[in-house]
Amino acid sequence: MSKLFKIFSVDNLLVPLVAIILGLIVGAVIMLIGGYDPLLAYSSLFSTVFGNAYDFGETIREITPLIMTGLAVAFAFRAGLFNIGAEGQYIVGMTAASVVGIKITGLPIVVHALVALIAGGLAGGIWAGITGYLKAKRGVNEVIISIMLNWTGLYLSNYVVRNFLLIKGQQRSEDIKDTASISMGWLSSMFDNARMHWGTVIAILAAVFFFIYMWKSKQGYELRAVGHNGDAARYAGMNVKKNIVKAMFISGVFAGLGGAFQVLGVFHYQAIFTGSPGVGFDGIAVALIGMNHPFGILLSASLFGMLTYGSAGMSFGADVPPEIIRIVIGSIIFFIAAQGIVRWVIKPFYLKRKKEKVL
């Protein structure tokens, strides 16, 4: 029990919670300036998310890939790396899963889906591993490499779909085989045919794996040591270069699986992208709000997913532009980064509590 309290300490829980409240307040002020009703807007948002079974199920579907890209960014960050390439890894993982799901035939139901998931995860891991290798061997900045690979992954994905998977006359691939699907039909029917799939369960298990690997294993200790101080880790006999590549590979696996979930569990095909989908970039925000902790990411992805999906309700119910939600999310990230402001806000409550203890 004491270990659980350490995970959810005051700093880990209270600071982001206050940052979220402040972000919502900033959003409300912007709405008032624009002549909108913030109470109606927020009530419309939450009624959209929780108003019926279908929308609640679709919100869960929205949350799932955000968990995976958030975990991808946070895992690399714990090793001292800024993986801004989760977007490209997500897209490459989606494409690899599409190829396996469409082109491979004759496999049993569970096996085919498993092979497609593994292909998506490995593709994302290899794509991120390129960044890790160049960082470790050549000292190239991982931010620059991963940004370039985002666009490379996007155009490579479109090339593969257009030349090998495309339905003639349409801008999307063929449907994956039924044996490769990870949709949960029985659960979807409980949520009025919302697109529920096994990826949500895997995402939660991935967060548990992140925690156990990073804080309960020797390999995780080495990754954190490299992230804190590479020179000290090298002096202690750790292979810094190997750990950099390993951290990026595992980070990419998370993002690649997130893309695979979308193809195998949600759409069952892959469209030609006209632009970057943005899920990998949103994962950066999710990781920041979740304080780069896997369990915090589960909560921050849930918040991010609810705000994103519920923004449509704001538009219909209160005539508020959905872009306002981006202002709210940006404000939350700002307050997470500027923790001095948050601590200044909650400082009077600490002082009051101390005085009550003295009395």
C-alpha cells in the first residue's frame, strides 16, 4: 500500500490535477471573450462523452491509440531521449499490420491477428530503432532524425497502400481478412455498435509492462541511469549506446502497436493519408500531462480522449468551435511545464493545512 501512495504522491497527482483545472478555467475565459457560454459548452462536452453507450464506447476507442503513443514518448523520455517520431512509428506500424492483414491468408483467427499485431509493433520498433542507431553510433540529434522519419513514414505508407493494397478507383486499401480482426463484436453490441477492440486491453497491459520493466528490472534501471546521466552510467560499466537503441526500439513498438490497433480493430482498412493523422504528436501532450509515468498516461490519455471526442458536442450543443479544446489542452500543458505557477496556486492551501496541524 505504501508503494501505491508513492506512485500517487502529492506532486504526481495534485500538480497535474490543478494544471487541468487551470486549463479548463483558461478555456472558459476564452469562451467568455468569444461570447460563448462555458458552462453550456463543458456540459455539452461531458454529455457527449457520457450521454449514451455508443459515444462512451467511441470515447474509449479514441483513448486507446493515445495511450500507446503516450507510452512511446514517455518510455524514450525516461531514457533521456525525446522521441518526437511516434507519429511516423504509428503510421509504419499501421501499414505493416495492413500488409499482413490483407496479403497473408490461410492463418487461423487468433494466429493471424497476433502475427499482424507483431508485425505492426516490430515495424514501429525498427523505425524508431533507426533513430536510436544514428543517435548512438553517429551522435545525430534524435529530434531531427525522428521528425524527418515522420514524413518518410507517411509517404512510404502511402506508396505501399497505393501500389500494393489499393482498391481500384478508391483512396483506401482492401479490407483486412476477418481472421486478422481484433474487434470485439460482443462488447461492441453492448455499446450500441461502438468500435470496441482488444487493443484497449493490450494498451492497459502495455502500461503495466512499462511500469514493471522500467522500475522493477535491471534493464529498466540501466535505461533510467542512462537517461539521468550517460557519462555516469558509462563509468558504471553500462553500455550506453546499446541502451539508447533499446529504448528507442521499445518506444517504437508501443507506437507501432497503436497504429496496428486502428487498422485491425477500428477501420479494418488503411486509407491514403492526405496529411499526418496527428496521433503521435498528441502522444507527446499525453506523456507531458501524465508526467511520463505509465499510470499517469492512462489518466491523461483518458482526459485527452474525452476532450477530443467531446469537442464535437461543444460544437453542436453550444456552437463553440472545437479548436477551443486545443486551447484548453495547450493551457494544461503550459501549466504542467510551468509547475512553479501551479505550486504558487496551491501554496496557500498547504500553509493553511500546516497551521491547522499546529493548532
